[in-house]
Amino acid sequence: MLKDQSSARVAPKREGRLAALDGLRLVAALLVVSYHYVGTERSDLWERPNSELFGHLFALSIYGNFGVQLFFIVSGFVICMSSWGRKISDFVISRVVRLYPMYWVAVVLSYTVVYLNRPGLADDVQVIMAPRNTSDVLLNFTMTQEAFGVGHVDWVYWTLWAELRFYLLFALVVALGVSYRRVLAFCALWMTAAILCFNLDIPLLDTIVQPTYAPYFILGILLYLVHRFGSTLLLWGSIAGTLLVIQHLLLLDVRWNSSYIGHSLHWSYVMVLVGGFTAVVAATALGWLDWANWRWLTVAGVMTYPLYLMHQDIGIIFIRSMKGEIAPWPLLAMTVAGMLILAYLGHRLVERPFAPLFKQSLKRSFDAVSRADLPRRDSPPPPANTPPPADPPQAVHLAPDETRSPVTTTTT
């Protein structure tokens, strides 16, 4: 009886789309948007310093850069959820289809907009296109440009390299077969490696282990395990330990960001932001937000990736071109609304029609690889001197009158 109850406690839940996570992703994206438009004192972006023009919004937007960490938490949750029960080929296909089609379009669009407006961007180092030549731009289409020391067409692409490295590590779990025990072991090993490598300053280990970002992905994975298998002391203890590491990483980020933007950030405010976001993800994992299943949340979720990819350089160039003709607050609202519309069009015109075709093509390619490993029908026959296989022994079935031993009885 106790065994049955224990099994019931860890029985996996049926999966469904978690609309609350879609809404959280859009919140994280809008935080990053606000940081790039309002939260930094870009030279010659607005007519006057952002702090003077936007007041309280500026005071909030300087913390928008921490939306990236929120993305990583949700990514850990979603990747673990979407990979459960999948083959490695399915995992690779899903990640490629999800990331690349919209990314390729964003690279072309951002490059074109920046290139056409490049003469007027000489004073803004954040918008100047980092790639130095055509080769650098072409390398950007692989999403691995940072590994070669090549600049990004749009600087926000740096987070995609962090995501890719996370996928490569988690692919090891998918190849072995995703299970509760293996995912827990993966989290424990990755966290241990991140802690040990943090101050070693070994580039190869830093690239693989990502000690600065690993705890955020791990936190998302652990919260998904709570969602799938329920609360246990082991899971919540692991989550608490991960959060203790994260709070120190946030302190280091606060110090760096304060020096970068020239304004003092407060670690306690960042902890409230990240802690509150984590609490909402935890509430989603526990099923407390299942009632939040509005359709607009799903729409918000699909707009998040295109919005993140295209908002920075395109939006900043639009602001620079229209300042002086439109007042700052209406121009900011117009820019954000325009980026949201562009993101929705990116989903409807790029992701929605082309992703299924791309997925089918990749699946056929992987199926062809699998078929190539199977024995061919026209394979040569075995050598002539190979003896034929022996016939299996035949069972002897006796008739009813043959069930007695055939012994002759004589009478004397």
C-alpha cells in the first residue's frame, strides 16, 4: 500500500501549454525593450538625457536588462518539458525549427536597416554594426559568431549563443533518455561544475559550463520537475540552494550594470524582480495559475522571440530618425507598438508558414539517415560453404490412444 502511494506522488502530470509562461516571456521581453529604449543613456538617442525625459519609467527601465536572466529560467523549464519522451533527432529538429527561421529573417532585416542608416550612426557605439566585413555577416547566420570572436549583427544575439550551449549540454540527457533521475543528476553535475569553474578563468570550461548563467537554466529545470512530479524535499532544497547561488550572481551583475549605465542599481530591487518572477514560475509549476489560460497569453508567447530579435537596432534607428518631430512619450509608445506589430507579422509570415515545412524536411533527412543504417534488401547472400541452419526440434503430439507406453503384455 505504501509503495502504491509513493508511486502516485511522483506520477507525471499530463502536459499542456502553460499560458502563464507565455505571458511571463513577454514581460521579460518588454523589460529588455524598456532597457534598450529608456534605461541606458545612449548618446544622441533622445533630445535630452533619458533620466530627465522619462523620470520614474527610467528608474524602472534601468533594471530591464535582468529580463535576460528571466528568459533563461523559463528556457530551462520549457526545454525540459518539451524534450521529455523525445528522441535526440526530435529534440534537434524542434530546436532548429524554433530558433533559426525567424533568426535568419531578423539578421537580414537588421543588417539592411543598419547598413542603410550607417552614415548617421557614427556617434552611437551601441548601434554600429559590429561585424567588420561580409564574412562576419555571413557567419552570423550560424548563430555561432561569438565562438569565433566575431561581432553580432544585433547585439541582443549574444543570449542565443548561451541558449545554444545549454541545448548542447541537455542533448546529452536526451540522447540517454530523459528521466527524473537523469535530469536531477544533470542539474547536480552542472551546478557543481559551474561553482568549481567560476574563478578558474579557463576559456574552454567557461564556454562549456557557463558558470555565470548555468544556475538560471538549472532553476527552470528544477521547477519543471516540481510541475511534473510534485513537491519533494529534494527538489525544493535544490531550488533553495540554486537561489542562494543566483543571489550572489545578481550582486555581481548589479555592480557591473551600475558602472556600465552610470547609475547606481540596488541589489534588493533586483532580488525582488527575479524573486517575484521565480515565484510566478513556481506558482505555474504547482498548478496555481492553470486558470490563466486566456488566448492572448498564447499570442503574447509567440510574439516574444521575434520581438526580442528585432527590437533593438531597428527601434533605436526609428527613434533617432523621428526625434524632434514627435514628442518623446508618444514616440516611445509608437516605437514599442510598432515593434509589437512587427513581431506579430514575423510570427504570422515567417514562423507560422515556414516552420512546419522546415520541420518536415528535417524529419525526412533524419529518417533517411536512420534508413541508411538498416540492412539493404540487395545485400549479398551468405557464402556458399555456410551450413544451412538446423531445423528446430519438432514437438511430438500423441493421439489419445498413444498416451500409454507401447509395452507388449504376455500372459503365461
